[in-house]
Amino acid sequence: MMMVSSKTFSSLQLFTLFYLFTVAFASTEETTALLKWKATFKNQNNSLFASWTPSSNSCRDWYGVICFNGRVNMLNITNTSVIGTLDDFPFSSLPFLEYLDLSMNYFSDTIPPDIGKLTNLICLDLSSNQISGTVPPQIGSLAKLQSLHMFDNHLNGFIPEEIGYLRFLTDLRLNDNILNGSIPASLGNLNNLTILRLDDNHLSGPIPEEIGYLRSLTDLRLYTNSLNGSIPASLGNLNNLTILRLDDNHLFGFIPEEIGYLRSLTHLDLCSNTLDGSIPTSLGNLTNLSVLYLDGNHLSGPIPEEIGYLRFLTDLQLYNNSLNGSIPASLGNLRNLQVLSLQQNNLIEEIPSSICNLSLLTILYLSRNNLKGKNLQCMGNISALQYVIMSDNNLSGELHPSICNLTSLQILDLGRNNLKGEIPQCFGNMSGHLEVLDMQHNNLSGTIPTILYLSRNNLKGKNLQCMGNISALQYVIMSDNNLSGELHPSICNLTSLQILDLGRNNLKGEIPQCFGNMSGHLEVLDMQHNNLSGTLPTTFRAGTLRSFNLHGNKLKGEIPQSLVNCKEMQVFDLGDNHLNDTFPMWLGTLPKLRILSLRSNKLHGPIRTLGSENIFNELRMLDISSNAFTENLPMSLLQHLKAMRTIDQTMNAPSDEGGEYYQDSVAVVTKGLELEVVRILFLYTTIDFSDNKFEGHIPSIMGDLIALRMLNLSHNGLQGHIPPSLGRLTLVESLDLSSNHLVGEIPAQFASLTSLAVLNLSYNHLEGCIPQGNQFHTFDNNSYVGNDGLRGFPHLKGCGTEGNDSESEKTDTGSELDEESNSEFLNDFWKAALMGYGSGLCIGLSIIYLMISTGKPIWLARIIVELEHKIMMGRRKKQRKQRSYRRSK
């Protein structure tokens, strides 16, 4: 047995001790460096990092830290809600780091050049943060790097050429940033690259020919940039490519025949460019293709027969080109097809009956072509169909009852064709699922089904007396026409009627007394902006009435107290009439009332409550302006407005989707202009007591209504000081106290009203210094005119020391810019902020558009086109999200 000398043994011992010492020392250095970096986090109370302490073992105990041989090898703190920067990250102290994942946090600022010191790094993921600045060229020093993810940040500048040095790189994702410049040709050196994502940036210039050298590439996405030039034929070399997305750029020229060599391709998207020429027949070789988008180009010629060879195709979109010829019958072979979109081309001849073989088809768009022939009788066999839009063609023949078999159908648009005959009676049974039925501009005859939707035309003449005979009618919407004459009592026979909208016509005469009895089944009664006169019906009874709008008529007399029976009432608008009554305090007992407008009537007297604690609890808009109310402002009423006392962040505006065709509208006044607000945002709270005969002080309790966004007390006889409590109205955007008898100073608390865009304190007796800062630098002299005692900006009279006056002058120029921006803000005040209140009027059943008039309702055609676009873009956005690498690997 060989003996080891004592000298050799001692040397081994010494080496071992030295090795252990250096490892322990290095680990201590790494621990200290990471703790120093953690100390820069802005959220130090993050529980996930509670284990990061000097006394614990960093390799064993620390969250996200993995060591190898006592050295930090992996740091993974993805999705830990860290708020910080990389400025103090210990790049130099972590020489053995191979995996660094800081994704899905709140890191900001730039990437330091020292990142190039992590020379052993294999995977780097900084995605989904708020990092700005450029991609540092020192990235090129990370010679071992295999995966580089920096997507979903705020990076700008060029893509550094040095990335092309990373020969081992397999996955490069810089998408969803604001990178500009061209794609560096050096990326062609990345022979091992399988995924290249540069989409959703501001890149320009041509696609480098060298991209075609990346034969390992499986996923190439360059969409949503400003790339130009032609598609390089070299892309045909990418034999392993499964996804190719070049859509939404400025590419031009022909589609290369070589694209047809990519036999592994499953997703090809070249849409929204300016490509021309014909669709290459070689695309028929892409037998694995499931998605083909060539829409939104300048393609011409026929649809190749070979497209019908793509048996796995689920989504084919060729719309908005200049394709001609007939629809190839071979498309009937695409048994997996779910979306066929060929609209807005120059296609001719008949629709091939083979289309009926597509049993999985859900969307069929063929509108705006020159297709002719009879409507397909076999279409009723495609049971999955949800959207059929074939308008603006030359289709003829009669509607076949088999269409009624399409129980999933939501939109049927056959408008502007040459269809004839009667509408099948079974169409009435489709109301449970059909949302839009458009058959305008045809030659249809016969009777009308149970829904009458004729709004926004130029229809004239007297209201149909025979309408009461259509006993099944549920929705009558004939607003925005030129209908005249009187309302006929036979309408009261429509016991199934849920919505009656005759607003904005020229109807006259009295409202039949029997209309009050309809409140038992009617949900919406809208006859605003007509010439109706006389008194209101007095026989309203309990039921489903939710919206009652007679604004802008010539009604007189009192408000009938039988309306108190309508417990579902949410919108109540009798504004701009000739009603002569006291304030109807009993309306406060309606538990769901949100909108109350009685403006511009002859209402009078003091406002006194009934003593109940549960009145007007849900009220969010109260407008009693331009009446003759007297005495003090109703403090007891203000105490009950619970919905105005809280800011409920959990309540959201209703969605635009859902087939909702009636939308509430209420007239409001802002900046002296009367605007009609459509789809009232129920979170938007307003009080308008202006132009009455109120007197006394402004109650300080009004400062408790913190949800208010508009408050108007102008043109009254109010006295005393402005209560400082109004400074608590932090959401208020418009405040008008003008034309009263207010005295004293403007409360200093008003300077904290940072949302204030309109302020009018003119024509009072105010004095003292105008508050400075924030929004007060944006108000001009018109806000204060008629108050001779006020001093300070924007008055010429100085306020305070000479230095302060100088400061006011310095801010004058800047405030002009702010004033302009606030003016733009107010122009969109009611357009952008006031969204739908309509969810309270959801009728539970889909409403069908039925257009059989001989007029030209261009607006509906636009709705259908926009609806097509919205559906297609919505589907495409959803598919992009599903296919994009975001939150999982």
C-alpha cells in the first residue's frame, strides 16, 4: 500500500482549509451585497423577503436564492411586487450567477452597463417591469447566455448590434417596448435561436435578409412595427418555423413564393400591410396551417383553389383586399374552419353550396362583394353559426325557414340585397338569442314580427293608430324621427310592451290617462323632446318602470304622487316643462332612484324633508335648477344623500357588450351650455341648485358630499362666507358659486382641489388673497370678476410681498398652457367621463334590430361595419394574448 508522506498530507489539509475559507468569505460578500441591494427597495415590508436577514443562511433560507458549492447560482424573485431599481444590484459580487429572473415586478430606471460582468449568466429575465432607457451593448459580453427576456418594459433606442455575439442564444424576446431603428443584421449570427420576438415596438427599415439564416427558428414575430420593404425570400429557408407574424407594418411587394416552403407553419399573419399581387398557390403546401391572415392589403386575383387543401385551417381571413373571381368550392373541404372572412373584395358569382359542409363555422363574413344567386337554403345546417353578415351584395330569392335552426346565431345581416317574399314567422322565435337582425333595403313583404326598431330615420306622419293591434310587441323604438300627431290610447293595449321610446319627434297633445296603467309591465317610457302638453297621467301603479323621461315637452300641472308606486324607478326626468308644484319630497322613498332632474319648470316654495332617514339614499344626480325654490338650502335633504358621501371604487361602468340598444340620456348644464349626456355614468355625481331664490348660508355639511364632481349654486341669494369644508370635495371638477352675495375670503383649502377644471366665483363680495398653486394657476380673471376686494394672481392688484407678486408673474406663462389643456379636458368632459348607466335597464332578452324601411339609415350600416371590425379585432386580440409568451414559460 502506497503511503502518503506527512508533508503531502499537511499540504492537502492546508489547501482544504484555504478552499473552505475562501468559499465562506465569498458567500459572505454575496450576502452583504444582496442585503445592500434589498435596502434600496421602496417597499421594505414585503413579507416574501422576511427571510433575507444577516443572521440567516442565504443559501438555505433566503427566498428565491439557490446556491451551488456555496455560491449564489440562481436568483429568482419573479412576481414578488418589488418596487426598486437595478442601480445598486451587485453585478460585480455575483460572479457565479447563472440564472437571474426579476420579471413581473416594478423595477424602473435603466439597466446599468455593469450587467456585462455577469459573464456566467445563462438565463436573464427582466420582462414585465417598468425599465426604461436603452438595451446596454454590454449585454454582448454575456457569452454563455441562452435566454434573454426584456419584453413588456419601456426600453427605447436601438437594438445593440452586440446581441449578435451571443452565439448560444436560443430565446430572444424584446417585444412590447418602444425600441426604434432597424433590426441589426448581426442577429443572423444567432444560429441556435429558436424564438425571436421584436413585435410591438417602433422598429423601421427592411427585414434583414440574414434573418433567413436562422434555420433553428420556430417562432418569428415582428408585428406592429413600422418595418418597410419587401418580405425577404430567404425566410423560405426557415424549415422549422411554426409561427410567422409580420402583420401591422408597412411591407409592400409580392408575397414570396418561398413562404410556401415552410411546411411546419401553423400560424401565418401578413395582414395590415400594403402587399400586392396575387396569393401564391404555394400556400397550399402549408398543410399544418391553422391560421391564415392576409386581410387589409392590396392583394388581387382569385382565391387559389389550393387554399382548400389546408385541412387543419380554423381561421381564414382575406377581407379588405381587391380579390376577384368566385369563391372556390374547395373551401368546403376545410372541415375544421371556424372563421371565414372574405368581405370587402370584388368576389362574384354564387356562394358555393359546399360552404354548408363547414359544420364548425361560427363566423361567416361575405359582405360588400358582388355575390349573386339565392340565399343558401342549406345554411341552416351550420348549427354553430353565430355571426352571418352578407350585406351589400346581389343576393336574391326568399328567406328560408331553415335559418331559424341556427340557435346560436347572434347577428344576421342581409341588408342591401334583392331578397323578396315574407319574413318567416319562426324568426320571432329567434329573439331569445338573436341580437341584430338587419334586412334593410330589400324587397321583403308581409307582416312585421314582435319588435319594431325604426329609430334615427326620417320617418314622418302620424303615429300608427293600428299599432295597438300588434299585441305581441315588446319593444317599440321609433325615436329620432319626424313623427307627428297625437298618442293613440290603443297603445295601452300592448300588455307585453317593455320599452316604448318615441323621443325626439314632433308628437303633440295630451298623454292618454291609460299610460299610467302600463307602468305594471313597462320598463322604459321615453317621450323626451316632443310637444306633448296637458297634465301627467295620475294612475301609475306598482310594476317594472325603471326609466321615466318626458324632458323637453310642454307638460303642466302637478307631479302625480301615484309615481311613488314605481319602486324600480332609477331615472326620473321631467326637466324643461311647465310643471307647477312644490318639491316632490315623496320621490325620496323610491329605493333605487339615482337620477332626478326637475330643472326648468315652475316649481316653487321651500324644500323640507318628511322626517324619514331613508330618502334619496342612492341619488347621484340632482338637478332642480331654473325653478323658484325659496328660503335656505335644504340642509336636511343634503344629510340624506348617502351615495354622494362615499367614493365607491369597486363600482365599474357597464360593458359596451351585451346587446343593449336603449340608453338613458339626461340634460345637464356645464360652462353655461346644455348638453345631453347619453349613457349616464352612475358614479358621476352632480348637484345643480342654480337659478332659484335660495338664500341664507351655504351649509358646511355640503363638504361631506365627497363624491361630487359638479356643484352649481350660482344665481341665488346666498350670503355669508364660503365654508372651508368645500375644500374636502377632492373630486370636484366644476364649482360655480357665482352671482350670489357671498363675502369674506376664498378658503385656502380650495388650493387642494387638484381635480378642479372650472371655477366661477364671479359677482359676489369676496375679498382678500386668491389662493395660489395647483389649479389656481389655470383660472383667468373671469373666475373672479365682480369681486372688487380680491387681490393676487390673476388680478393686477398685488397680494403679499413684492417677491410674491414676481412669483405670480413667473407662473403666468406656464398657466396659459395648463389652461389650454384644461379647456381640452372640458371639451371631452361629458364625452369621455360619462359612460353607461344602462345596466339598470338590462331587459333580460336580446333586442333585434329590424330594419325594413325604404329610407337610408346609413348609421345602422356603419354600426354593422364597426361591429364586424370590433368582433374580428376582439378575436384577434384574444388570440394574440393566448399565443404570446407573457406570464408562463
